[in-house]
Amino acid sequence: MYRPEIKVIDCTIRDGGLINEHLFEDKFVRAVFQAASLSGVDYVELGYKASKTAFSPEKYGKTKFSDEDFLKEMVEGIKPRAKLATMVDIGRVELDTIKPKKESVVDMMRVACYVKDIDKAIEHVNHLAAKGYETTVNIMAISTAMIPDLEEGLAQLAESRVNAVYVVDSYGALFSEQIHFLVNLYKKYLHPKGKEVGIHCHNNQQLGFANTIEAIRKGANYLDATIFGIGRGPGNCPLELLLAFLKNPKFKLEPVLEIIEKDFLPMRETMEWGYIIPYMVTGILNQHPRAAIALRAGKDKDKYAQFYRSLVSDSEIS
Amino acid sequence: MYRPEIKVIDCTIRDGGLINEHLFEDKFVRAVFQAASLSGVDYVELGYKASKTAFSPEKYGKTKFSDEDFLKEMVEGIKPRAKLATMVDIGRVELDTIKPKKESVVDMMRVACYVKDIDKAIEHVNHLAAKGYETTVNIMAISTAMIPDLEEGLAQLAESRVNAVYVVDSYGALFSEQIHFLVNLYKKYLHPKGKEVGIHCHNNQQLGFANTIEAIRKGANYLDATIFGIGRGPGNCPLELLLAFLKNPKFKLEPVLEIIEKDFLPMRETMEWGYIIPYMVTGILNQHPRAAIALRAGKDKDKYAQFYRSLVSDSEIS
């Protein structure tokens, strides 16, 4: 028995773009949109709506900015067509430049924030909902949130126009019992107001798929995943595993397997993601992956024991 | 709060040897034994006790046969020293050639079998226990077991001399709720007789570590893992993740990280294991990996969609 309320969101291009400054070829972006649409995914997130004053279009690719004309080109003529989502980061978006939904191909806007910025996220969400968009709030680094602060934020979000609020395990640090606790906590505030809970997991400890399942078991209905698990560092919950797990017959595995063999295998020769020990180390220590990112860019990229010692001794503070 | 009853068994050499016909260099076998011992692992499984009439020593490496003299060399002088385990396969071992424990460096003999062979496994276990060894029975392919047959076998095992009986997810097909069910079922029969439950997971669906944790939560106390997850195809629960998860301060992560960077990174250039789509496909279909093994040896090794279609259509039987 499947839950028809479940929505799968493919974040391949948005989250994968963190590896390569969003410098994907247009052809690849369209191929991902098409494969995900064919596989029955409900939403495909194609990038960020970043401010061009904050970020240089010289340095970053098109999916960093996700201009309306570009998005239109990416989805034009593709049938069946998943809904289209983009992400906005608090403080890195110019809301006034976002057109009303009726002039846009975008269906859903996802607002990423930390617990401390939930107030701002709600302003963004209400602004975007007034323009006609579906919205989510994705609360990042949830494994470091103070629970009373989180509860206050969830209570406010329950009164906002948001459609779904995400548990985002940015550090890939959570275990099943913590996922159960968080999803139950979100539900307590959000379900009475008709809002859904979402889950977005990173794979530092090879728990991205497992934790997504645990969130489903507790009632999360918005599920993020990426093709072949692509994403910065360890990557994300692999879409192909998630679709095989879900029982709804609308989901098809073959389009995802096809694009993996055709496009993702060659891509993995030049882009790094997956089970990589320095990211496993930041995951077990519940830390931002920045130290691992820095290590992997340098000559000591495979000095695992030394890296572990340095982070453990750094964390001995008072 | 940790459970002092928990035992960790490193299967790096035994399970990893399935990739390369057990052709590891002696130096590497010793290095693994030393690293695992230093990390606080309770047992290290160094290979099979296979019959030399059934298998040719020309073709297979020393850890296929695990002669007493060879094992002695592998562990000599290593301090601290983990207990030493070897595996015997029903019908592929000559029990009479196995010396009494007091003349051997081996501490534990693990008997691998299918549900249908539990009777024979019990004969092996009682023979080996009479010679002075600790014993386990590892019931393979548990995801295809008929539950009444399994219950009958567990009831008999409860009356045998075995120390622990394993849930072995050979196909990497199980999800958390099934792990909970199986561990509870094993416990029901085994705990009243003072026997422990073990868990051995394969990583086809990236659930090897997650399912090991779920087994721990339900009371499994014998935990199998391999360094860097090495093992045929998708491999196993990674030892480094398991040790980081366990709270017992006797476990140390650094010796494992050191051997990964020194020996496992170069080894992975020539040996394949990890998240590989054909093994993911056999996992989601709850099948023996033999089709994936065959595919990976041929020219169509990356024809994922075609492979999936062929297995799905093969499975349409009546």
C-alpha cells in the first residue's frame, strides 16, 4: 500500500551544481529534467535564484541564477513534464526580480535557511506565495539546532503560507532515532495546519537513503533525492534507490538507470562525489563539510588519519 | 551508554577475498589483522577453512584454506591481538583436518549455511565446540527464507552448542522493519538459551551500515563489518562507520583510517567494490548477485537499463 500524498523532488541539478559552480551544459540540464519527468518524479529542482549582484555570472553557471528565459528553454516541449522548482537562499536573492507565477514556468520556490533565519524565511515564503508559487522552507544543519528555537520556528511556520517544511541533514550526521524525533516534532506543529514535512539527507555516513526511509515511516511526504546520489562531497539520497523503494506504480526506474549509464558515469570521471572518508569524518563529528572540502582541494586529500586527528583536537574547546 | 556485550567482527580478509580468489599478499593480511586489533575489534576473520580436494590451491590464495601454520604466521607477535576467526562452508570443509582448539591459533569457527542446511550446520557446530572452539552459525540469504522453516531451525539452534546465530542479508535486500522482525524472531528462540544474535549486511542498497544499526537497536550483539566496506560487489557495512557509531571507548578509529589511506586506496584501483548499479538492481529484486557478477565481467558491464529489464522479465514466472 503506497501513500499517494508522497512527492519526490529531484535535486540533481541544484545540489549537484554545488560541486562545479553550476557549470552544467544546457543539454545535460534538459536530459536530467526529461529523465526525472519520465521517471514520475513530482518536482525537479533546476537551480538557485541567486542575485547577480551577489554572485558573478562570469564565475557561475546558468543554474546558479535560473533566469526565466533559461528555465523556459530547459523544459520546453518535454512531456510528461514534472513540476519545476528553484531554490532561494535568504539574503542572496532579489525577491523583486521574481515574476508572478502566472508569467513563470516555475511551480515551486524552496527557501533555504538556518533555524535563526526562520523569521526571514517566512517573509520570503509569504511574498512568494502571494505571487502564486507553492513554497517550502528547508531548515539546514538541523543536526545542530537548539530544539526550543526550532520549536518556536515551527510554530511560526505553521501560521505561514508555506506548503512543506524540511528536515535538512546538511552534515549527514543524523541516525534513525533522531530522524524519528525530528519528523515527529515537525508533524506536531505542521500537520494540524495542513502542512507537510519534507526530508533532505546527505550521505556522509551512507545513511542518506536509510534516513529518508525512516522519515517516510514517520510521515514525511516531501522526499528529496538526486540521480546516482550526486551532490557535493558524499552527495545525497540516490533517486534510483528511492524510486525502487516507493510502491506507487507511477514511478519508473528505467529512465534514471538510462541517464546514469549515459551521462553520469562519464561525468563521475571529472566530478567527485560519493563515499569519501574526509566527509565521513565531518559527518561523524556533526560538522559543516568545509574542512573536508578544503582538504580535498589540496595535496593532503587522502591523509585521512591526520585529518581526523586535526578535527578531533580542534573540537576540544571549553 | 554502551552495551559491553557487543562484539565487532572484522571480515575484511574473508569477505574481501571473494573478490580476488583470496589472493591477498601475506603482508596485507597481517596489516589488516594488526589494524583491526589496534582498533579494538573483538574478532578478525582471516579466511575460509576450505577443503583442498574441493578447491585447488593453484587457483585460490592462502586465506581460502587458512592452514594452521599460515594463520600462525599472520598473527604472530601482534599485540594487542584480536581473537581469530575462520569460516567453514557446509559441505566444503573436512572437519577431521581441524585440530583441537588447544593446538590452534583460531578462537572462533563460523559455519555458513542456508536455512535448509541448519541440521548440518548444527552437526558442524557441535563437532567444533567439542574441539574447544567458540562457534557461530551464519544463515545466508535470509531475505528469501520461509519463516516457518527458519523458526524450526532457530529452535534447533537454541538447543545446540552455538554461541551466536547470524541474520545474513546476502542479497542486500532488507529494510529496517524486516531487520527488526528478524532480530526479534532470532531473539525469541536464542536469548532464553543464552545465545546471541549476529548481523551481517551487504550494501547493495546503501543500507549495510543502517541495517546494522537497526539490528543493534533490537539487541544484536555480534556485528560484522569490513574495512572501507570491502566485499564482493557492493561490499559490506564499513567498519570505520560502525566503530565511530559505537560508544564503547575501547574502539579506536585511527588505525582503520590509516590502513584505508595506506593500503585500501591503492587496492581499489585494481579491485572493484562499492555502490555499483547492477548490484543495486539484484538487491532491489531480492536476488543472488550472480547475474550482476556475470554482467560486470563482460563488455556490457555498464548497460544498466538493459540489465534491469532482463532481470525483471526473467522474474515473470508462474
